[in-house]
Amino acid sequence: MNHPNWIQKFFGKNENGTLSISTEIIAGITTFLTMAYIIFVNAGILSSAGMDKTALIAITCLVSGISTIVTGLVANAPIAMAPGMGLNAFFAYTLVLNQGVPWTVALGIVFISGLVFLILTWVGFRKKLVEAIPSDLLNAIAVGIGIFIAFIGLQNLGLVVNNDVTLVAGGALKRPVLIGLAGLLCMILLEIKKIKGSLLIGILVSTVLSVIAGDTTLPKQVASLDLQISPIFGKIDILGALKFGFLAPIFTLMFMDLFDSIGSLVGLAHEANMVDKNGKIPKLDRLLSLDAAATMFGAVCGTSTTTTYIESASGIESGGRTGLTSVVTGLFFILALIFVPVLTIVPACATAPALIMVGFFMMRNITRIDFKNPAIGFPSFLVIILIALSYSISTGLAFGFLSYTLIKVFQGKFKEISLTLWLINILCLAFFLV
């Protein structure tokens, strides 16, 4: 059997009429390396809620791997899924530590929110939400996410640091920062030369430099099978979550995941050329259903809300255009169950430049926004600036939608506000009230 032909037959062709298997593999590896931090960060956050950290590392790999592989096979899209940042913080710090909800019940709340999402997707509500958003705002979402990703990258690199007076400030040019900047320079030069896999090569260069500098030590062992999932797998308490008092946290999780996933999918779909001539995303229903199903699956396994990852943009920018990219990313998450010791040697200063580059790439959508028209330009501006500065996609979208609708109301253009858009605004107001 000619495997390349079989693979091309299954995954189809990209926008150039061909399928470069090597490019898709590089893209999949790049996405994995860019988002592999979630393996350790998610475990660190959720373990503060009293969950077993070793089991969380394994569950994070398992859920991310299976969800991403299924997305690649079912939706044929270069999009990865994993437990969402922000959503895991809400789970651990707000639900469990602040409100005293047992983590088993909190998993039940996550499951219920995912189930409601799935139902809303099947009845077409989530797709209508996306199609009701003006194209300028859709492009603003992509730009805002790009700046958000770049901001995360700058923080991870240490080039932007916390400041109690000004909130943020420029960081000192310490050795890890310089190593990261060397990787960033490598990525830029390779990108100018149009060399495929520029982000992956840059990550590897920074990692090698970090090892040489002595900032990163090689692992004592290459593989380990000493990972147990039994302390958290299947411990979900759905019946305990079916209480009236949990309506608020269920709604909050729903809203956060709703607009985070929609915002991420819209931005990634535009980057991957998954948009038709009318600006619609043909695979949107399937992707949204997979997003909801992944949340339910993750909750049963023992982790917080699983969602679409904006870091998928790194693989897309490396040339990934089909589900093969996601399958590769997912397989690496599965392999990570064994090779966790090796993964730990890829430092933050190596993956951070990739996030910065992705932000740079996604900025090009800003040319598609009509800033000369304040009626659409200002709401778009709010979406962009608040996604990044509030550290929340949901907050940026909520302010953008509300301001767009208010402007239309004051202009007396009620006919330009669809029923779906009114519903979006009601959800936004409810989100702020909750």
C-alpha cells in the first residue's frame, strides 16, 4: 500500500491542491511543543484543588491527545484541544477553594456545562451566534487573540514582567531572555527565507542553547511508566452538581467556554483558510460539537473544561492545513504519557518565541477592519484591546458585542441588529452580572 496516497485520500488536499505530509507532521509537532506547557500548568493549577498531581499530568496528556486526534479524524482540521487556561483557574480557585465545592462535584458542573453546549450546538444555536457576528468583529477577534498570544509569549519569555505600580514592565535581559530572543531571531530569519518549520527549528535552537548554557539539564531517564490515573479518573459527581445553587457557576463556565471556543475557532479558521467565499466556516458545527464532547469526556476523566487551543495557530503558521496536523499533535500528547521526563527539558524561553511569532502572523487580519467607520471600528478596537489586556477572550468579545449593539441603537438602525445578536447581548449582560 502506498501510505502517502492513502493518507492524502483520507485527509484530502490543502488550498494548494496538494498534501505535504512532512509539512503537516512538522506543523503537528510545532503545535504540540507550543502547547505542551499545559501538561504541567494544568496539573499545577488543579492540584491546588486537592487533586492528585501525578494523575493530573497523565489525564491532561490523555484527554488532550484523544480529543485532538478525534478532531483531526472527524473534522479534518488542524486544531488541537486541551484543558483551557482560565477555565482551569475558575475550577480550582473559584469553585473549589473559594466556594468550597468538592472537586468531584466541580467536575460534574463541568460535565453539565458541556452537555448543555452540545445540545445548543445540535439545535444550531452556537452556529447562529457566529454567523450573527459582523465580519469586522470576526477579524478583530483574530487580531485580539493574536495580541493575547503574543502577550502570553512575552510573559513566558520574561521580556514583560509584573509591576505593582504599572501592572506590567519590561523585564531584565537575563540569559534565558537572550536565549529566547535568539530563537525568535532564528524564526524571523527562517520565515523571511520562507523555510518551512521555522517555529519548530527556533524552539529546538533555543532548547539546545539553554542546555549548553546550563539553564536546562538533561533528564536522568528518557521514559517513565510510573503514572497513575485512578485517583481522579471517573470520580465525577454529576448528581451532586444537579442543584439550583450551582446554576451560576454552570452558566459562568458555559459563557467562558462559549465565547472562548467561538473566538478561537473563528480566528484559527481564518488562519487555516477554512472559510468559504461568504466568510462562513463550513466545519463549524462539527468543530463546536467536538469542543462540547471534549469537555464532557475531560470531566469524566478528571479535568476541567477542555476547549479549542489558540496555540494551534503555531502549527497552522507552520503550514498545517488538514486533520493530519492534529493527529500528529494528539499522538505526541499520548507519547508524552511515557516521555514526560524528556518534555521537561523544553524550557519556556524556547516555546515563548513561537507564541510571539503567532501573534505577529495573526495581526495581518487588522487590515480587514474598517477603522475609518467608528460604528464598527470602535467595537472592533474594544475586542482587540480587551482580549489582550483583560487576559480574557470572553471579556473582550462581551464589550465588543455590547458596544456594537448600543451604537446601532443610538443610530436608530434597529433592523441591522438580528434576533441572534440581541441574544448574544443578553448573554453578555448576564455574564457581567453573574
